[in-house]
Amino acid sequence: MVEKRKFRRVPLTAVVRAEAAGQPYSVEGRNISAGGMLVKTEKTLGEGAQLRLEFQLPGELLPVHAIGVVQHVLPGSFMGIRFLELTEADRRRIEAYVNAAGTDA
């Protein structure tokens, strides 16, 4: 099987405050890369749906703010979210977290 990912992913356990179509949406972060994150939710959205995301990286006080799009939906209520908008500072913080983590997810 050919690996399609452009970015290294690492585990992430985080409460993610999300909003989809102006409504609060509950998701939990499971892994992250500089390009996106995998989240678990009770109700998945369709591919192409956009979300506003806010979450904290472990050990950090400042939240990361991003706009993402549902790239794919996986069985078991998981969604792959690709970041569309992310400040350069937040992207660097995510990259530092990923680089400091030991194993791929």
C-alpha cells in the first residue's frame, strides 16, 4: 500500500471546540499533523463540510484556532479534517509538537 499522507501524524488527546454551520459541534482530537487532524465524534459530517476548530496542544496554554474541512469519514465515527486556515504561528506550534512526539499515529 502506498502512503498518501504528506505530513507525519502523532497521537493527540484533546477536547476540540468545534462549530459547523454556525452550530456547536462536539469532537475529540485523536491524532494531529501540520496538515490536519483525526477526530472522533458521535455524529459525523459529510465530506466537504467546514468546521471552525479550537483546541490546546498538551502542555500549552494558548489555544490553536483553525478552519478545517472534512476530508474523509471513517467507520466508528471518525473524521479526517484537513486544515484550510491556520496562522503560521499555530502551524509552527503544531509542527513542534509533532516533531517532539516519539511515534507516528
